[in-house]
Amino acid sequence: MKDRLTRFAILAVMVLVAFVAAQRQVIAADDLDRLKPIGQATGINPGRVVWAHDPDAVEWKGVGDGHWWEGDHLKQPRVDAMMANAVCQLTGQTTVAQAWTSLFRHLNKSRGKGDVSYNAGQKIVIKPNWVGMIYLEGNVNPATYTFIRRQDYMNTSPQMIIALLRQLTNTMGVRQADITVCDTLACLVNEYYDILHKEFPAVRYEDYAGKFGRLKVKTSTLPLYWSSRPQGKTQDYLPTCFAEADYLVNFAEFKAHTGGGVTLCAKNHYGSLARWPVQQGYYDIHPNCFSKQTRIYRPLVDLMGHSHLGGKTVLYLIDGLFSGVHPRDPAPLRMKSSPFNGGWACSLFASQDPVAIDSVAFDFLRNEWPDMVLQDGVDDYLHEAAMADTPPSATFYDPDHATATKRLPSLGVHEHWNNAQEKKYSRNLGTAKGIELVTVDLGSSSKK
């Protein structure tokens, strides 16, 4: 009897702890600054984020039903339609060609290069999130370039990249050879490469090791400086393909994160450095990225604001066909929240504003995985980036100079939506500042 009472007492305590934790999550969610935009919205339509949702884009039952990237599990025509709708709604144009012309013109005007579009011969880098293929984590056999494990991990999908490449090459006339797809820390497995290379054989595919037709990442002489000004650390330099590019497309993945809370467009730039984030001798990025403090220096802001990273980015994309929690989940998880209702995320997010797109994805992810995303300090980098000119930490953000010389401007606008049901931001509610979320419903569940 005594043992039973002891077990009952332990169970009661566990239930109480879980209840208190859940209440704290609710309180934390209610404590978020909703509809209080900070920073300066950017883009043709400032602060606009497009969310394309098509439940018919994925026909995969889950682990055991082959792999999500093979066969016809992802419907390429539907993915193409998601990408087309995203760029058109983002720019307010009716055709993909007009949309991309607007994107190029806007970026070039903003960086003082004139009201000009893409010119033949200019180089474009696409930065996917292929963290599931990182060379140090044992998921890829470096001798054969095939998966060992985590075959269904949530990487930026080949099908989404194909949709983007079709727009750039077929519609805008960019030569395949002027496009590089690169994640510096990944070994691009045959399983993905074969899908991409079949349709785009002349595109440059750069990765960590450069085997089997891939190109090995090279380091340029273009430096990136950390605004915390660490001493005695090996100098960071950008990869050559990034340094020589005229434009970047940041193609992140839609994931929560056990350490950082979220891993979206800002953290996607971990793979824009030609070294491991915690590599000995270099500045260790992790402590200040994962810190649960607020109002502190955030190295993600330097990556977002560097003139050859964020400064060259013509479009921010988040592949949300699948989601989950990194590195906990070896395969995607179905999403319980509305409108997913137990289905795959089946989404694509697009924006010209790097702060706004991460803010919107943050809200979706915190609604699904509050235990991860509502950790203290998770959105602190968004506060720092939105107010990079006058950040709460008082950091002088200047990743382009060896000493503090020229402050970064505000990198975009940050706020949280009104509630998870309506998903409305300030501009949706008629104010002149903040984020505007434009929803594109596709597929058989569309109300159109």
C-alpha cells in the first residue's frame, strides 16, 4: 500500500508540474507584444509576407511510405503553382516575369544600382537549408554521397528548388551556369542531386566536399566581422560563390529548434560560412544565438545585415511543405493547429523583408510547438534586427568593417499576430506600419 501511495504521489506531482508548465506557456504566449510593430518594413509592399498553402501538394503517408522526396509524393506542378502565386502576390504583379522584374529592380534601387532588372551574365546563389546533410553529423556516407540515416529529414526540398530554378531560367532567361545552389556545410546526397541535376545539369552545385560532379566550396578574401569584436579568433571570410554573386535567394526551412527555438531565414546563414559554427579557433556563434537572455548581442543580425549576404538577397523563402523540431525529429511531424488539422504543413512563405518572414514563421511555429518556441529569448534576434540602428542591446552592428564604422539600418519589421485564429498583423488591420500577411489558399480545400 505504501508503494502505491508513493507512486500516486509521484504521479500527482508530475501532473502538477505539467499543468504549471502548460499554464506558463499560455501566460508567456499572452505576454508577447502583439500588434506592436518595431523597425522599418521593407519591400515593394513593405512588410508583406505571402503564405501559400496547398494540402494537395503532398501525397505521402509518412515514414514507411517510401521517402517524401521520391516518386510523386510531392506534386511538382502544385509546387510550381505555389511558387508562382507567392512571387506574384508578394510583388502585386500578374505574371511571374513581371514579379521577378519587380524584385530585381527593387533590390537594385535600394542598393544604389539604379532602376534596373537582371542583366545577362549576373550570378545568383540559392542558399537552401540542408542541415540534414551536414558532413560532421554522420547522416551521409562521404564515400558514396548517399544517406545513411535521416532520409526523411526536413531539408529544403529538391522540388521547391526546381520550382525556383524554372522561374529563373525559363521565365527570366538566367543561364543555368550563372546559378549556384550552395550549402557550405552539407554533402549534397545523390538522392537530391539526381532530381536536381536531371532537369538542371548546368547549374553549379557547391557543397562541403565537392565530389561526384559537385563543386567544392572555396573561401574568398571578403571578410565578415562580428560586431561583438571578439579578440584572438580566426578571421571569417565568405565563400567565393557568395562574394562573387550579384544576387542571393535565401531558401530556409520551416522548423522549430530545441536550442534556438526556431531555425528560419536568419539561421539559414550558418551554412553561408565556410566553416563549422563552433569550429575551434573561430568565434563560436552558438552561445549568443541560443542564449535565453534578452537585449544582448545576436550574431544572426550580422549575418542578416552583411552587405554580401542580406544586402544581396532578392527574395526570402521558407519551404514549409514539412515541419518538425530540429534536431529532435528525424522525420517531419504532422501539424495539429489550424488550418493544418493533422496534415502536413504544405506551405511556402515568401517575403522581401527578412525580419517579417521570420516573425510570421515564428508565430506559426510557436502555435504548434510552444514548449520550444516560447523559450525566453527566442525572438530577441528579431528585436535586435528590427532595431539594428538602435538595438536594445546597444550593440554597434557593423559586420562589414573591422571596427565599428557604419551602423546597420533597421533590417525589417517585427511584431506578433493578433491571435492564432485570425492570423492578422497591423497592416491587415488597416494601420500603415507593421507586417501584412497575404494568404493564398490552393488545392481542393481552397475556398476560392
